[in-house]
Amino acid sequence: MRVLGIETSCDETGVAIYDTAFTGGQGLLSDALYSQIAMHAEYGGVVPELASRDHTRKLLPLIEQVLQDANLTRNDLDGIAYTAGPGLVGALMVGASTAHGMAKALNIPVLGVHHMEGHLLAPMLEDDAPEFPFVALLVSGGHTQLVEVQGLGHYQLLGESVDDAAGEAFDKAAKMLGLAYPGGPLVAKLAEQGDPKRFRFPRPMTDRPGLDFSFSGLKTHTLTAIRQLEAADELDDQAKADVARAFEEAVVDTLVIKCRRALDQTGLKRIVMAGGVSANTRLRERLALETQKRQARAYYPRGRFCTDNGAMIAYVGAQRLAAGERDDNGIMQATPRWPLDTLTAPR
């Protein structure tokens, strides 16, 4: 079954084709991505109206591109999957309306899928894919969650952020340091020059049991440190690098401590990390060390599939469409808020 996947939940327009006749990454016939980051960077964050407009402008040319790259025509498609949520409602509607319009014209099934389920299963696109069950850390600009995964649609939420997501905290810290949007890669790059011993920032919610996260207090601590340096006329380039290093160390340690607890609590030996923040080098290094201590193993998607992309939507959609799931005829889905643990397995 050849499935076209469409991702338009935020500021990336992603399109891909996945073929269930193959397994893992071999099933990915083609994929393409257009990032709106440069446009939104001028405003310091994502502007929903501009995101929707750009999806409208770029989506159809990207669909034509992936079809050409795969040497296919629209008539070779057997189904279409699109991101139905969570995300920006206008952006979601662009993908949903395009998917439903194409599906009706081609007389093929269409299905709206969950954006975070796409991230959750993105490592399945790799040749060395994890087997079920596993623990998943979903860590991005909008979400920070720990999930126990027993199979497709069998998800138990173990913990999540009660305020800012980790990626959101990176963006806000970057703004405090005078860096551009998106902040994660820029803070990490600046942190490479920082002295890890100069500052120690708190590791939020690690002094108590549980698997929930909180990053708003760390954000406030960072702002306080910067203001104190400014007041003492000591906020030079090195000081900014030292603050970035302390911030990154705190976020990484917090995430790794919670992952360690999740592995211990569930007794599982596999952990998947996905979402934009999962590309952070220091986070991957620390998690690798912790999993080795427990005779466990960490899995990640390739770098370009850490952030939003069409390949993960095509993969998840293909699994569910092949199992017989469909949208009701003519009813598009666009769900800005959609808890992951409300998903069920294909019937």
C-alpha cells in the first residue's frame, strides 16, 4: 500500500510516500520538506496566520516533487494520511483539506493521524528500528512527555511537562541571551564555549518522585542569572556562553534523570527519543551512558526526522490505513489539542 503523508501542524511543510510492501526505512520511497523558520525568525516565534499561508503555497508543489522523486503518479497512490493534530488549527486545516480533496478525486481512503504518534514511531524508519515494547521520550518545542509504548495505539502516559516544554524553554533562554529563533541549536552551539563549573542551575522536579517535568522555574532562574550579570557589568560573551552551558546541562540532566526513572519503573530495556530536542548532542551522549549502565539501549530517528516531517506521518498513516482505519466520508479532522493517550490500536 503506497501512502502519501502530509505534515502541516506548525512551521514545517512535510510530504512523503511510504510503501507497506517494504519494512523500516526501505518503505520510504521519497520525502521532501520546506521549513518556514527563516520567515518566523523575524518575529521571534511562529506566527500562525503566516504558517497557514505558507503551507497553502508550498504543499501542492511538494506533493508533485515527492511523486516525481518516487517515479509515481497520483493514480499510483493507495491512500493519504495527514496530521490531524495537535497543532495550529489553521495549519492543520490546510493539510486536512488538501488530503481530503485529493482522496475524493482519486477515490482512495484518507486518514488523519496524531502528530506525536508520528514522532513516537519515527525511529521505525531506520534500518535498526526498535521492537515493542519501549519507553519513549517525546521532547520538542511544544511537548515533553514520557510514554510507555506496548504497540501501535497502545500508549500509557508516564509523565509530561506541567508548564513549558523543553524546546520552548530553549527558545526562551535563547531570547534572553540575544540569540535568534529557533533557540535550541543556537543555545547548544554557544554552550560548547561555556565553562560547566561556573554556574549550576536547578534540575526541576528531580528532588521528588514522579515523571512529570517543569521548565518554567529554570527559565526564571536563567533570567535572574543574566540580570545579575548585567547589574555587575559582567555579561560579556564568555558569561553568555557559561549561562548557556549551565542551562543546557540543567535541561539535559533533568531529561536523563526522568528517563532513568522511567526505565526503572517499567522494567523495559529500550528507550526511544524523538522530537526536535532529541537532536541535542549532549542529551544523546548522556542518555547513552545511562542506558549502558542498565544494559538498555537508546534509539533515535536520523537527524532530519527529529523535527517535523512528512515521513513519520506517511509511516503511521500507512500502518493504520493498512489495518483498515479511515476518516468518515467527507469529514476532515483538525484537532489543536489531542492527548496522545486517547489513541487506540487499529481494530
